[in-house]
Amino acid sequence: MFSYDAETRYTWFKGESLEPERQFELVGMIVGLALYNGVILGINFAPIVYKKLVGEQVGLEDVKIAFPGLGKGLEMLLDWKEEDGDVEDVFCRSFDIEYEVWGKVRTIPLVHGGSNIPVTNANRKEYVDLYINHYVNESVKRQFGAFRRGFHRVCGGPALKMCRAEELEMMICGTNELDFKDLEAGAKYDDGYDANHEVIKNFWSVAHSMSHEHKKELLMFVTASDRVPLKGLGNLVFVIQRNGPDTERLPTALTCFGRLLLPEYSTKEKLENRLITAIENAKGFGLV
Ligand SMILES: *[C@@H]1O[C@H](CO)[C@@H](O)[C@H](O)[C@H]1NC(C)=O
């Protein structure tokens, strides 16, 4: 149903998808329900998706973000200097778009009889506009239309119109900024730990000096998501619970409750070593 671009890491709709519309409608409803219930989703739709959802204009800049190869090609065509030759001779394009669908190349005219109309210096702007319209609108009309319908069934209404596309994206996906000061401020402690406990001081000292990747892994380890809710990490349930005396064992977590089970490691170095080992090697759920 969706395509995934390994370079941009964006998800986009598959225009040639044969899935029935209600499948896309269902995905739209799930995204809407998540938004309604304040659940942050780890999806990575191209920003164009949010622009289309709130009805903002999509242009070449957006195409360059979501589909860099195509965007660069179209931009080159627009920026081509006339003194370097005519666009018609250099690019040899006509008013159509070629697709590979299920292993076969299909040619779709952008205007009536487009395959016989060459792209020239004079009409290239029109060509680029039509191309983008086809790419982001026409080619995914059925799939995106159903998705939008599903989304609007849950989250339609005037409030959506007050959002900009980036705000909508943030509400659905959270932000990427990991403010661990916020996380520390909102953290709670259990079973003998408190903010002034030596182990807890060591923990935060280690956590604050972590790389961005390790911070994400720590969040993933404890809460099963590396996404940050819109109101920030201070709003996350994050509990550090004492899990027995000093030991060689690794820390564990109860992700459903946002609890880190941290043994009372004797030194900061040991805590760092055990913690990093645990988060680097965590793979989903295990029985403790
Ligand atoms: C896509 O369709 C919408 C709605 O019909 C239109 O407003 C918009 O201009 C189109 N986008 C492009 C890039 O042509």
C-alpha cells in the first residue's frame, strides 16, 4: 500500500496499489484515532501528506524534500540557461510521464496528446507544474482520497483548518528533540531511589552525556518509543525503580509502565557500561 524510500526514509502512497480503498480509509482512521487519543505514531510520511491533509499548496520545494531525485531533475530543467542550448534539444522530454507499473513501462500523457508536445524553454514551467500535480495528486488520487476520508471521519472539522502542516505532523509524530532536562524534571523514583540518591545522580550524569542515538535507544528501551510527545519529555511517564543491590546483571524495563529497573550499581562507570550494553542490545520484548 505504501512505498518506503530508503534514502529519505519517507513513506508515500503507492499509486499502483491494488488494495481496496477501504484499506487506505482504515489507515486514515487509525492515524486519526491516534491523533484524537494523543498517541504518538512512529510513522514517517513525507511532509506532502500533511500538506495535503490540511489543504496547503504543494510545490517543487516539497517534491525536493520527499523525492530528491525527481525534484533535482525538475529544478535543473527550470534553471537551464537558454544560452546553453534549448531545453527541447537537451532534455528531449514531452508532456507525458513514464512509470514502471508491475514491471511494464506505462506512458501517461499530462495533457491531451502530450506525447507529441515537446517541452521547450517557453512551456517548461507549465510542464513542471503538470508533472508535480500528476505525481502528488493524480497518481495517488484513489489511495490518498480514501486515506483522507478515513482521517477526516475521526479528525475532520474546523479545528484541522487552524493547523499548519508542520503542526499536524508534530501532533501525530511528536518531535525529534530530546530534551533530557525535561525528562529528568518529570521523572519519578521507586523502591528506595529518590532524586538525591547516588545511583540516580550517576544515572542522570550518564544520560545527559549520551549521544543522540543512545538517548533515543534509552527512550526506546524504557518506553518502547523514541518519539517525543508534543508537550515534551516532561510529560512522559518515566520511573526509575531500584532493582536489588549491586550486581553484574543488566538493567531491564517494563515498557508498558515506562519503568526502568536499575540495580544499585556501585560506580558510575559500571552503571554506564551496564546501561549502554542493555540499550544497545535491546530487541523488543523479553521475559525477565
Ligand atoms: C493538487 O490538487 C489540489 C486540489 O485539487 C490543488 O489545489 C493543488 O493545486 C494540486 N497540487 C498541485 C501540485 O498541482
